[in-house]
Amino acid sequence: MKRILVPTDFSEHAEHALKVAAIIAKKNNCEIFLLHLLELPNQMNDAVTGGSSIPEVMLFIKKANETLQKIKEQPYLNGISVNASVQFERAFSGILSFNKKNEIDLIIMGSHGTSGIEEVLIGSNTEKVVRLSEIPVLVIKKNIRDFKFNNFVFASDFSKETKKPFKKMIEFAKIFNANLYLVMICTPNSFKTTKMSEEIMKKFIDSFEVENYSTHIYNDVNIENGIINFTNSIDADLIGLCTHGRTGFAHFFNGSISEDLVNHTVKPVITFKI
């Protein structure tokens, strides 16, 4: 992992994400890409694509670049290579297209973590990026002065399709030498006996070379509550999940678990695409 993208709307939540990116970048010698997206009215878009220099557009660009320059000068970014750019595009589509052009390895985004409406970017762009991104997305909910990954929860059903993202999760955990807590959540709607759950997890983990891990089975009324309650019970630093990219946010879990957790837990959440 060498390239980290941090989209910013210049809010405090975007700054929280950038501070975490700085910590990760210093530990892993990464380059940070800071991206501000301008979504202009149609007539201004026409002017931009037509090559015109109307005063309103030039003012937006000038102010955005000035703010980005001030951000780059923050002390917590000292010693880190930071590339800043302004792009005219819708937030979530602009983030995804930027990834492909610049071979980004990780996206770090800020979020209020309270509801789908109160997002760091307009509308539900954080959830859209989580759903559609081909690369891992780390969502930060609050200011974390000393970000660490001592205890990393990975919640899964440990099916075959989660093996590929699980490899990415292992690589990420190794950066911080984290203790991995692999947990299967059992609910009334997805009940498995303890013996069955243990067998599934053992068969899954035996195909990987993993250190510093433990397996757990946790019962709760639903999967989202189970993940949050288990995470809090061990005072974990981070929650890891797998996601599908299908329309409607279909997951190997029932419902929209990753999206719900992005909104409802104060813990950082990292998602890995299946």
C-alpha cells in the first residue's frame, strides 16, 4: 500500500480522515492524494468543458487551491508527500474515477456516523463509495489523535467469496501488527450451532498464514448490533467488513450491514470489496 486518497470538502470530518491518513502514511511510507471535488451548475460545467474562463469558475478554483495549500502546510503532514488537486465532477463518481487514474490503494473518508443524511460529502456519497469502490475504504467518524490498530475486528460469514478480501485485510493488519479478532455473528435469522460455526471458521482460516488472531462466535438480535456490541466488548480500534458492489447494496450478510455500520458506530470501519 503506497497511495492513499483523502477526499475533502474542507470540513472538520474530512480533516479527521486526513490526520489518520498521515499516521498511516508515516508508518508505511505512503503518498497522500488530497482531492476536492467541485460540483458546478450546468451552465458553469458547459463553460468549463468549452474552455471558457468565466469569473465564477476561476474564483472557485482559486479559493479551493488556496485552501488545499493551507492544508498541505499543516504540521501533521510534515515529511509526507502530499498531492492536492481540484476536480469538476460529482463527489462519489469523481472519487472512483480518480482512483483508477492514479492507482490508489486506499481511500480514507470522514463521516459524522449518525445518519445517512449527515455525511461529510453531499448526500450519501460515503456509502456510495463504500459500495462501489474496488479498493479498501476506511471511514473515520471522529478526531483520533493517536490512531492505532491494536485490536482489529473482522466480522464475516467466512464463506469462499470472502477469501480474496480477507487477504487484503491481512496485509492491512500487518502494517500495524494488529491483534485480529475474527468473529461470526449468529442471530435468530442466521442461526448456526457453536460446533458448526467453529468448523466453518477453522476450515476458512487454515488456508491462510495468519498470526496474532483469535476466533469468536457472538450471538445477538441482528448482525449490526452483534458487530457493534462485540467490538465494544473488547474495546477494538477498528471494524473490518467485506462488501459486494451490486446495486441495492447486497451483502453476504442480510441487509445493508456495511452501510449501517458506516452510519451508526463511532469506531472506524474499513471495507474490502468481494
